[in-house]
Amino acid sequence: MGSTFSQKKRILTPPVLTTQEVSELTTDILSEAEKAQMPHHDFLALVQTIEVFKNQWKETFSQFGLHPTGELAYQDHILYFKEQVVPKVKKWLSTDGKGSCAIYMISSMLLMSPPAPKRLSRHLLTKKSLKAKPKVNWDAYYQRVDNVERQADFQRLQRLPELLPILESFRLPSTLDEMWHRFSSKVTKSELAEAVQKLMVFKLLTENFQVPKFDRPLFIVSAPRAGSTLLFNTLSHFSDLWTIGEESHELIEGIEALHPSSHNFSSNRLTEIDAPPHISAVLQKRFAQELQDRDGRSYLDLPVKQRSNKVRFMEKTPKNALRIPFLNSIFPDALFIYLYRDPRENISSMMEGWRSRRFIAYRNLPGWPFKEWSFLLPPGWSSLQNCSLVEIAAYQWKAANSYILDDLQTLPKSSWYLVRYSDLIQKPKKTVIQISQFAGLHWEQRVEQVVSKSLPISQMTLSTPSPDKWRKNEREIATVLPNLEAIVNILAKLLVD
């Protein structure tokens, strides 16, 4: 294996430390910890943990050396170091001593960094605030959730016994008015509303509501890191559109039959076979429960009589690149916006995303030798075990765009629209006008103001945007581009047409 690597003449950039360098740095850490009079028992535990780390590093370095194929293995070891070694020793090291310097050198290899705090959009902040204390409507019907005794929060009611009879009374859908007439001798209206609110927070009580009709729902489909968050946030300013404020990973995969574990983790691919009527009904209800308008106001917070029985819904989740037949089966009049980004920029951004650890989709994925998997799970992913990070990202990019292209071309041309990311950045007003015309959205002053200047940086951006940012990975990306030529040529023709 080592000779094969040397023939390819590819090395990690930046390079990892050698086994000898790791040994010297960990010696500095132990030496300073011992001088700081770290308790003997804790010191022995630290020695053992560092020994595990060193042995793992030695084994991986002897297998991969500086070849890019070893990057994910090295990342796992760096993560182990940061989670198991650093917390044990950090408080015993001076900030400017050799030990702290050694920790920095090991932790900062391969651009590894702690997951950055998630920057929440205004919509999501509003949504979280609403979710912390859901609003109750006196004209709405509420009912206990199915199998309430099995719910995780049911045990919490043992500490709030006064809520049990109220929960029990909602065996059938009932309004708060009906409940108050039953309990008026025991509770006030405000106390009843507060109790219902708590039961909803516990997810033991839910509103029994009429799911609105999803009229021509709009799905943004793209490869991961193609700019879908920026496009989603921009289009969210249209008053026509309702969203769930974020991506729908949990809403979709929270349905057991739709989680990849139900398909032996083969992929995130879903088709019309996965959309029988009962699944369709459950997913539509899940979307409806989370609906919010452009100002973050929840659909279910509106009085029942003020809720429209028809909504324009917009959603974006990169995994949906593999789910177009599934979504089209549930929403037959769905419209799809296909956002395409140049593979060099897109793959580089995906590599940056893998390294940041901010886009972890699965941990301890069966059949994957590393601790984490980021972004979508394409068919054939298990063949990537011995691939470099750029090869993994390129495979994901190609799979996402190939499935989008193949699936959209089975639909009427009037149901999908192709958008180039570079046009969204360079010509935002023209691009959004074209999208609004395709989707039948009403142009208004608020949208005009947003797109008449440079679009704001997406909250999912990892580093300062630049058209040449991808060039830091240029040498690696050049090795995978020949395998992408066919799909790039097809898209080039579509974009010209």
C-alpha cells in the first residue's frame, strides 16, 4: 500500500505530524503536567490515554503517511485527542508553556477545529422562542398524543400530578372552552391555558388540526454547500411562502420508515415506493405543525378561523437531492428549483464542511470505519472507505447532481427551474425575478430591497466568501474533475438552453 501511495505523489495539505513529532509533543504535555504536580492517579490516567493516542497515530501513519487517503483516520485521532486528552490536562498547563503549545499543534492539524457555534437566522430564533412556550387557542381542538404513556416526558408528570387529570380529559379532541366548563370549579382560565401549554411543551398534548392543502410547494434541490441556504433565505422574504424555518432532516428521518436505518443505511434515496398514503399524511402533518411565515409567526398560533386552508410551502434540505420522486409523489403539483454550483467551488466548500465537523449527518455509521459522516448519504457510499476527502466530496457532488438531473427530466419542464449559483451572487435581482415568475410568486417592495444589493452572507458560511477560495484545494480537486466532465457538459448545455 505504501508504494502505491508514493507513486501517486499526493500528500496531505497541510501535512500531519510524524509519529516522532507526536511523541515529542505529548512528552512535553506530560512533562509539564508532572511538574505542575498533577495528582498521581490523574497523571497515570493521562499517561494511559496519551499512550492510546500515540499508538493509534503510529499505526495510521505507518499505513498512510502523508497521503490524503488517511485524512479521515487522522481526524478521528485528533478528535480523540481533543475529547479525551485535552480536558484531563488543560488546567495543569500554563497558557504559554510547552504543553499548551503542543496541544495547539496537535489540535490544529488538518484545519480541524471545534464545531463553530450555530448561527441562527432570525426566523429560527423566533421559531425556537415560540417552541419554548407554544401559544394555545381557545377555539382549537387538542388531544393526547398516541401511546402517551410511552412518551419520554410522561414520567415528568409524576412531579406535576395536577396535570394528569387534564391530560386524561383530552382522550378525545376537545377545545379549551369545553375543558374549562369541566374544570371551572378547580382552575381558572389562565391556569388551564398554562397547563395545556406545559403538556404541549412535554409533547404529550398536541393540537388536532386540519392540515392545509399544500399548493404548488416549492423545493430547492442541490448538492450540499451549493448555496441553498442563501437562496432559501432570500426567497423567504416573499409573503406568499411558508417554511419550517430550517432544514427538514428530523421531520423526514424522524418517521421510522424514512430513516436510512430502515433501508440498512443503503442511502438517503427515497422514491414513490416510500410514499404510501399513511406516510404522506404523517409527513404533511409534520410540515404543517412547523409552518411559519416570513416573520416567524407560527401557522398554528393563528386563531383557527384565520388560518388559510391552502398554503404555498417552501423547503430546502440537501438530502432531498436524492428524494425528488418521493416528494413529487406526496406533492404531485410540486415545483423544484435546481441550484447548480461549479464543481470546483462546490467540492472545495464540501471539503471545508467535512473538516469543520459542522455538518455531521451520522455518527458511528454501520460499515463506515470513521466516527462521523457529513452531508448526504448517496447510494454506493460504502465504496468510499479507502478514498481521500476530495474523492468523497466529489462522489457526493456527482451523485447529488446526477440524481437531480435524472429525476427532474422525468417531470414536465414546467415543474422545475435551473438556477446557477454564480447568477444568484452576481445578478440577484434578475435571478430572483426569474424564479418568482417561474413559481408564481408576487413581487413586492420587501423583496425588491433585499435583491437590489449584494445578498447577505448565509449563516452557514464557514469562511469569508471569495470566487477564488476554492483554489486552496485546487491541486486535489484537479484529480477528480475528469470524472465529472460528462455531467458538467450536460448542465452547461441546459444552462445555455
